Amino acid sequence: MKKLRKNVLRVAFVLCALFVLLLAYGAYTVSVNGNRWFSSTLNEFAREKRQNVIPGRILDRSGVVLAASDAEGKRVYPEDSALRRATVHAVGSSAFNMKSSAEYFYAAYLYGSRLSFPERLGYAIRGEKYRGDDVRLTIDSALSVYIAGLFPEGKRGAAVVLDYRTGQVLSKLSFPNFDPEDTAAAPAGSSINRATQSLKAPGSTFKIITAAAAMENMADYQNRTFICGGQLQAGSRVITDAGTDLAAGKITQHGALTLQQAFSKSCNNIFAQIALELGDQALRKTAESFGFNDNFLFRDLVVENSSYPVSNRTEGEIAWTGAGQSALAVSPLHMCLAAAAVANDGVMMEPWMILEASTASGGTRAAFSSRVYRRPLTKEQASVLKEYMRTVVTSGTGTAAAISGVKVCGKTGSAEIDGQEETNAWFVGFLDEPDAPYALAVVVEDAGGGGSVSAPIARQIFSWLIRNHP
Amino acid sequence: MSKNASARRRDPARGMMAASMLFFFVGFLLLAVKDGQWQCFLLSLIVPLIIYAGTAILPRLFPADKLLLSLTNFLCALGVLILYRISPSRGLNQAVNYGVGVGCMVLCTLLVRYVKSWKTLTVLMMGGSMLLLSLPLLIGTEQNGAKNWIWIGSYSLQPSEIVKLALLLCVSYLLSQRKAALSILFGGACLVLLMLQKDLGTALLYYGLCLVMLYAATGSLALVGAGLAGGAGAAAAGYHMFAHVKARLAVWQDPWKYTQGIGLQIVRSFVAIANGGLWGVGLGLGNAGNSTRAGGIPEAHNDFIFPVILHEFGLIFGVIVLLMYLFIVIRAVMIARRSNTAFHALLSVGGAALITIQTFVIIAGNIKLIPLTGVTLPFISYGGTSMVSSLCVIGFLQGVASRNQAGVDEDRALAMQGGDVP
């Protein structure tokens, strides 16, 4: 009997542990996913409730009104159509379910779900409709309007600017955009936010991650010399560099390069060699430390998950992955985060887009703060990579982004996409300036090389940031 | 402590009973005013009365654990309330189930209290169990991928719910007689029959129960390890054998991919929980339980009753409900530790395990901690068999508790002389 009693006690611990597990997981999943569940398109309950709510206003970081409501609760947007268009993907539109927009993801505040019981009672007694909370975003509307003016007319693409110290998203633009006052005229596909929802091959910008993998796994990477022989046969595929035209007999050949030189010249051949030498496992591990294959459950921003393929890995696939091609899929915002992590001494901050929610009477409902998402690099690795990204701009493929007297760092990319005439032009980079801690990603689809198309746009954005955020 | 002093102390069970009577009186009254149906006015009186009968009158007939009674009665009444709110006809049925269940609980209490020899009964129950579990295979109907129901006239019956009780009693008895091999054989046979019915949720329940009791009786980690290995093997086999297991696992990994079909239930449940928030949307004001309303959870009265409670009453209330289950389990364990015979100890700890595992499996399934398997939430889910079997388990616990009390009385004389009181 004595032994039995002891066993019973042990069993009791296990049973209690099950309850604790249930409570702990419940608390975890509700706090992480609650807002995603609430803002789902399947939330019929919230949709019904909206009939009785005047939605709160959406403001930019300095208080510029990006969306307000009239007395009936209908959305009213600013007079300036350039401002409306430049911020539409951050603000959202009731005509579309734009997953990563404020209108969608902060609906719990905007549509009055966070009202307290006394507040509800007050509205009910006065016989008024509920008034939702105002939401102030991290978005800088002036910057957004400026970027929208720079972007090549008629091209698809995206631009993201964030503060790498805090993870605040200053701009999140997608092109083509549309006017929320005239949603009927919205071009097809314009409600997709290409900055966060559209996953594409990152091209050579991925070499930031391949280089990080080399630093992690090759002890002597700084002293090694790699040879680019022009063509590299990997399995059934051939790795070539930009400028190579086999039909015309033209082959780009870089010769002997250090890792830093290969990075600044963006040599596919050498990065393919590195990928093969490291092996798929090691490269994937580094990519995953940067957030690939993770389920992005950011508290205050919806970003489509990036993927580093785990199956069908042939030698040719692995080689091309080192150079950012193959089946890699990533959003511009995520590549911007990768650059931001390099800039921020290896610490990747969680991106966020809401500064605060305030009640109709001006009180604070909720305030938000920055959080670390991951630490993919050590401080030393980050400073070496920063140096690499600096030489890209001073003497490599990204010289078009250079500003005299300002430390601009970056990486270009020209991603080949099946069925497109031109490559997708990428530039990700950052200002290595303590007063202007900004990272950006610019992608112009089907437009040409990253160094010639996107780097100049990046330069103008950086100049604006230096001028306007001293 | 003298008897007078202990009587003067405030009795927590009594306070809880009064609070829950008031809670359900107001709850049903609110629903009655909202919908204007006379049955509901009636329920606002009848349900508190059943609570009173179940909590205050029963302990006068025989020594019983009042705290256990008041917790159980609260959960049962909560089931009636939330089911009435989802569908008045189901709520009324459930009120009847509740009444019948209380009756069965009393019978089970008396059974454990007065039956002295379990040998013949155990043999009978083992034979009966095999027969009952074979029935659905012969004359059963398939529902949600599992063939575990039989229909008698217009009444449906889930034999596995009744056999669950027999399993608990038989395994307790066999293990108390140190017949571990026979109990494993019996449990294994039940599991095989359940697997054939494709009733994997209940199989999981039986499996967990047998494992826990085996450990409690033998204390052998080797046996538990072997059991776990066997379970893993059976799970792998089940995955390959049954298409609906594969589908459930896929939904578990990402229900949002299947919102047009089998994932809808769990996704709607998430949305309902999110809408409820900490305080809930209010009784009768939600949409989650009503499958005819936009956004309602399909089949909410069965597997998804807990999310409906979270939706209308909020997360804080949900935590309180979970804590009530936990207290019931702790109480059961205390009864087990105080019991004087191995049979009684095993029966109580088995009852505790049964309630825990069942609660865990369904709620963890609701919040996607584990893949969803269709077991009922004890005391709350809709269904006569489920309600009766859950209350019978409480009946067993009460029976053991009353025997413990009797034991204490007999031992008191011994204790006076300095003997060891268990």
C-alpha cells in the first residue's frame, strides 16, 4: 500500500503537468496568434459588429491622418492623391483584404473590440455608435510619397525602409499601387503587398547569407583565394555570371578573388563553389538562422514566410542557391531584415508597424515597443560583412548607391525569373551612420540589373533620409 | 479539532453550491428573457434544484465528498446552459441526461460502497465489454470516419463510453489482485476492437488509462516504456492504415490551408476564441455555437463546446473551468491516497486519469496543441452516454471516499492507542 501511494503521487504529478501544459500552451497560442485569428477574413462576428462602429483613424508616425471616418462610419482618405497612393499598402482598404495592412491587422483596435465595458455602456446609454481606437503607425508618409515619386513608372516592385535599431517600418510600398478612393480603377493584382506578401528569388542579395555561412563554417575564409573560371558545371546545371552569353561565345571570368572581392563583384561562380563546399545542410542552417523556413509570427506585422527548399536538392540546385537563385523564395521585407541584422551588429529586430493605439478621448489604449527577433551573426561577423557590403558600394556592383561623405553599404541582386524578359533588380542595404540607422530594400521587377536600376533609387532614398532625419 | 468547531467553520463546498445555483438561475433567466421561451424559465429553476439535490442532499444519505460534488455539478450545469444556448432542444435533452447521470452516479457510489467481492462482477464485465465493443462493428453506423455508434430504435448509444467504466473497474480489480498480464491482455483486446471501429480518440483514452494504472500498480518504468513503444507503433500503424488520421494530421499542421473543408471547424474555433477575448462576448450574444449563423463552428455541441464557452464567457472563465477540472482530479488523487485497499486506490487514480486525459485530449485538440480527436469533454459535451459515464466515474470516487470515511471511523479507535492512521 505504501508503494502504491507513492506511485499514485507520481501519477498525480503527471496529471497535473498535463493541465499546466494545457494552460501554458493556451496562454502562449492566444498571445501569439490571437490577433491573427481575430483579423482573419473568416471573422464573421467582427464583421457583423462593424455595422455599429465608427472606425478609428489611422495616422502616420508624426500624426498625419492617413484614414479617417465620416459620421456614418465610412472611410475618408486624405485629399492628396499622391499621399493616398503612397500609403495605401500600409493603411489598407476596406475594398480588399490586405493581410499586412493596418486596416486588416489592427482591426481589433480600429473597430472597437478593445473598448472597455464602461466605455461600451457609455456609448449604449448615449445611443451612439461605438467609436474605434485611433492607430498611429511607424510609417513616415513624407518618405513614402517621396519613394513613390522615384519608382519607375509602370513597373511592378516594392520598397521597404526600416529603422534597424528598433525594427520600426518607415515605409512599405508596393507597385503598382491604387487609390483607395477609387478602388474600381485598381490595377489587377495591386492589392497584393509585394513588400511583404510576394515571395521571389532574392538573386545575389542572398550572397549576404552565403557569405555568413562561409564565415561560420570556413575557419580560414579570410585568407583563402577562390578561382572563378567563368563556367561551373554542377550536376546538370551550369553556373555562369552576369554578362555571359554562351551563344556569342562571351564568358565573364573573374579569376582569383578573395571572398570579399567575390562578394563585391557578386561572382556567382565562386558563391556556387562555396555553397557546394559548405553543403546544403550548413547553408540552410545559416539561412534558417536568418529566419528562412520560420513561421513569422511577428506581433504587429504580417509577413509571408520565406522558404529555403528542403527537398529535391540536386547539386545544380545547391550551387545556384549559393548565388540566390533556384527555388529560394523571400519577400523584400525579409531581405531588408537580413541587411538590417548586418547593420545592427548581428541582431535582427522584429519588424513592427504600430506605435500606439489611443482611445477616442486621447488616452493610450496600448503602446508598442521593439523586440529582438533573432541573432543570426556575431558582432565580429557582422562587422566583417558590413565591410563587404561597404566595398560593394565603394568599388563593386553597387557604386550607383554611393553618396559622398556617407557610409552607404549594400548588396545588389539581379534575380532571374522564369518567363520574364529582364531580371528583377534588387538592392538591399543600409546607412552605417549612428544618426541615420536605416536599412532598405528596393525591388523593381522585370527591369534589369540591381546595380543599374535599384541602386540609384536606393541612393536617392538614403539621401532623403540623411537630409530629413538628421 | 472538536466536531462543533469544524461545523462552525465555513464550508467551501456550500458556498460554491450557493454561488453556482445563483449563477445558473441568472444564466438561464437571461436566456429566457432573451428568447422568451417558457422551457428556459423552467430550467432556471430546475437546474439549480438538481445542483442542490446533487450537492446538498446526497451527502445526507451517505458520507460523500462535497467539494467534488459541487465542482462536478457546476460543470454539468454549465454544459446544460451552454448547450441550451446553442440549441434549446439539445439543452433540454442534456438537462434530462444530467438528471439521469446524477441517478447513475448514486448507483455507482452505492456499488463501490457496498459490493464486497468484485471477482464475479469483473468476469461478467470483461465478457460484456468484449460483446459491447463488437456490436458497433456488426450493427454500427459510421460517423465522422469512425464506426462507433449503435442505434436502438431512435436512441443512439456509444458502447465505448460504457465499456470505459468497465475497463476502469476491471483493470483496477485485476491489478489489485496482481494479475497484470491479464489486465494488459484485456486492455489490449479493447484497444484492438476500438482500432477496428476507427475510434482513435477513445482508443487513445483507453490506452492512456491502462498505462497510468499499470504504472500506479506496478511502479515499473520498464512496463511503461514498453507500453509507450507499443503505443508509438500503433500510432504509426494507424497513420498508415486510416485516411482520416492523415487528414487530421494535415489539418493539425496548418488548418488555415483547409478552411474550405475539414480545417474550418478548428479555424472557426480560433476566431471564436479571439472574439471572446478575456471577458467573452456575453452569454447568448456570440455566434460561435450556432452553426446556422455566419461564423458558427460546425458541430460545436460535440467536440468544440469548450471554444464556445471561451467565446461567450471569455478566457478567464475558461481558465477557471480548467482549474475546476484540475481540482476534481486533485480531489480524486487525495481520495486514492486515503483509500485502504489497492482496488480502491487504483479505481480512484484511474478515475482521475480518465478525466484528465479526456479533458486534455479534447481541449488540446481544440487549441491545436495536438491533432484533434473526437472525444467528449467530460460533464459538458452533449450526449447522454458521455454525461452518464463521466458522472459514474464521480460515483466511483464518491464510493471510495465514503469507504475511506468508514475506514477512518474504524481506525479512530486504533489511532487513540497510537496506531498509524493511513
